[in-house]
Amino acid sequence: MRYRVDELTGRRTSEIDNELSDQVDWYLSGIRHPGMVQVQLHHIFERKVLVPTYFDLRYTEGINQFLAANGIDGITIGELIDDGIIWERRGHGSPANDQRSGDIPYVKVSDIRALRININPTNLVSEPVAKSHWKADNSGLCQWDLVTPNRASSNIGEFAIVLPGEERIVLTKEVFVFRAQLCSPYDPFYLLWSFSLKAVRNQWRRIALMQTNREDCGKRYREIIVPRPPDLAWALKKSAAFRTYFTALAQAKQEFARVLHGQEDQYTANVIPVSAPELS
């Protein structure tokens, strides 16, 4: 969006920003402006996408520059999954509004912020309702799982990590859950560091396309590129701050839950949503 200053009021007002029209003018003038890309028709039909944003190379410039600056290669989420380095699943489902009464947190896409899963005390469900969405006696989640919205959200590609003791939740279906299979040097903290890079996050803007009136990733999330660590030492160094912070946070949370154990009914659900087990 472009802006101008009103001469009478001094206020900044918006002007219509029609990049597509501008690109046509530049093209007809023989100018190849950033954002212009020529795509072979067979590539469009192969990918079944006819949205200019998807083919805009500016969204991958950041990761290409990052990889070049560090002298390393990239690897896609799809390759990580296919190689068994990470495991992927979706969320559980969405309990109806009249079912939100209990003590098990129901987590919506808007609750995934600032690397954390935030508990909303107004969105709690009973154990029978939770199990009906889990389709099991437990959520199937594990400590250090990584979660991000994949549809109908402005924070698609923003990840949160499941701390030990936070596994007993119901996740809306509109999320990805990625689990590191502990294939060195890829561990949850390295993956979270990678997903938190601007160069990586910006790529989600290319593949999260509008479907009717909601953003949707489809299978295009598999194209997201993350840095391929050259060795374990490099990966540990890059992710050290994430590992230190979240392991310390998990330990503090465990001690917090231990001190308040037996007093859970005196507090709101966002204080002690679940008990914290021993850390591994």
C-alpha cells in the first residue's frame, strides 16, 4: 500500500496499490521490474496454481541469500518428511461452542503466538469430548512437538513448541504438528530456530494462498526451504539460545506445577492447565 500526505490536513492517507497494473505498464515499456516472472504453461498446469504470488521469486530471495552467506545448502520440509527426519500430522478437530466446558484446553489457531501455546480459560472441554476428538485416550502429542496454523490465520508459519506437560490439549484441525525424529543434527530446537528465521517465515506468504475467503497451504508447505546444517556443532551453535530458553522454561514450569500441586482447583486453567511430568 502506498501513502500520500493530505496538503490540507497533513494526515497520511492510503492510495490504491495495484501492483499487477504497474507490472503490465513496466512490461509494455520493456522494463523487467522485480516481481515479474515468466512461467512456462506446463509448470502452471503441473502445480495447478494460477496465482501470481506463488510464482513470485521475491519470497525466496531471503532464504537464498541466507544460505549463500552461510555457505550451506537448503532442504525442504517435504524432503525432511520423506527422509524420516520429521513426522507430520494435523490437529484433532473443533469442539462445538456448547461443548466447551471442562478442564482440557482447546487450542485455536489464534492461541499460537510468540513461540508458545497460550491457554484460553474460556475454551476448555471435558475429557469425553477431548477423547472423541483425539480418537484415543490421549492427544498423541509429545513434548517438544512444533505446531503452526495451516489455514484461515494470519500467523500461518508461526511456530509454537509443546513444553513437557502441555500434551493434554485438543488442537484445532487447522494446524500442522511437526515432530523431530531426533535424527542428528535435526532436533526440535534446531527446527524451531530454522522455522523462526525471517527468511523461512517469509516463504509461507508465497504458499498460503486464498481459498475462497481463507488462507490455505494445501500441500505447498512441503516446498518451504530451511537451512541444512553442515554438521552437529553448527546446528547446536545456531539453536543454543532456543534450547537454553525452552529447557529452562520447562524446568521452571515443572517446579511451578510441583509447588502448586493439589491446589489446581483454586486457579484458572491458564495457570496450571496440565501437570508437568519429569523432563527427559
